[in-house]
Amino acid sequence: MILRPLHRALLPRSAGDGMCFMLIAAGVPLTYIFQVTVIMPELHNVGSFWYTIIWLAGIFLVFNITSNLLACMLVDTSIKMHILKPPLEPQLLSRWHMCDRCQALVPPRSWHCETCDVCVLKRNHHCRFTCCCIGHHNYRYFFYFLFYMGLGALYVTINASIYLWYLHADFYWRPYTLVTILVPAISLTVHASWENFYVVIYELNILAFLMSVLMLIYHRPILQRGTVVKDRLSNAYNLGLRGNMEMVLGKRMYWTWLSPFVRSELPHDGVNWLPLTKEE
């Protein structure tokens, strides 16, 4: 595994990337603080067994969201991480192509990203929230980032719903709450209060959950078929469910859910691909 320099990994290449990343960078810690300091003390006695268990679960979720996000950004999955040596065999060489932007002969399943300005091995797509391309070497971290983001957002949404609509129903069941949900920026500007801010965090978690679920649904056939966004319905590289999952999560895939620091080598170098069928 090769890491990108910090200045390249953490510096957004477009305004859209920067805004999406800042939304995650600010939203995750604010949501955790909201959950621990506002919601949990009203649902569980501070220091009790369930309070401690839920607090530890929250730490685990925040750790996996942030660490998988950073792993996506830091792990280099571009052609620059390899000293590319085109194969001598005509069968393999014929599958390589010239990239005019990189001025290099690049492997099959590698495509150029206009935002990152580099060819990416087994390029899946460019992710705004991670400010980088998702490809062969960092797809694992992207998948777990989505999974834990959805799981964490769902948990906070359920607890916040109890807090807002049951424990404090006398305050939040009013027309002005609908205004805060529909136009949060105006609501916080005209009537800034912690109560309105809690509603905004609640709304952001609903959106985070829905986006994560939709993205996981969209990427399900990609994981199942061993393909990428560009040809997501192809079976040219389909190794079966287990083989395809191993190609993304690595040889120790059953342990990778614990942490991005769990070492799990991929069974392929991401360079020389041969299709299993004639679809390509």
C-alpha cells in the first residue's frame, strides 16, 4: 500500500469537493457531541451499563467513519503508485491504451479522472466527499465509509426522533419546526437557538442515512459482479460473490469490518486484467 502526500490527499481539487468534505468533517463530530451530551443523558442514566455500551458503540462508529474516510483519501490508487511496465505478451499488451493527458500507456480498466488529473487503476468513480477517486486499492475503505455512515446516521436519527418528537413533543410539535426543516439556514439566521440547531443536525442525519443507503444500493451490483461504475452491469470479470468481495476487501475480508488498519492484501495488483467472458 502506497500513501499519497498529505498536501495532495487533504487539499480538495474543486470547490464541490471542498464543500462536501467540510460537511462530513463538521457534521460527524457535531452529531457525536449532540448524541453524547444532549440525547443520551435523557435516555439513559449517565454511567449506567447501557449508557457505557452505547457510548463505546458510538466511539466505534465515529472511528470507522473518520478512519475509513481518511484511508480513502490517503491510499494512492493511481497509476503513479506503480512503475508501469507494459507486458511483452501481445494478448496482454493489446489491452493497454494510451492516455493523452498522462502521456502514458495505461493498463486495462484504468481511466483518467479530469478532477484528479491522473489515471486510476480500476477506476470506479470520483467521490466528492473523499475528494478523490475510488479505485482498486481504496474501494474497501469507501465501502466501509458508506456502511458505517449509514449505520451511525440511522442510530442517531432513531434516538433523535425519540428526543424531539416524544420527550420534547410539547416544544417541537409546532409549525415553526417545519420551517426549520424546510429552510434551516433562514430559521437559524432569524431565530438562532440550540433547539433549532438540534433540528438541523437531526435533518442532516436523515439525509446522511438516505444518501448512504442509496449509494450502497447503487454499488451492490458492482460488488456482486466485480465490476465498476462505467460498466456496472458487465460480467466480464465476475469471479462469483466470494471472489468479487475478496477482490475489494482482501484475503482477510471477514476481519476488515473492525478497522481500516486491519491488513488485508488484495489478490490482484490492479494492473493486468484478463476478462473471463467476451463481454468487454
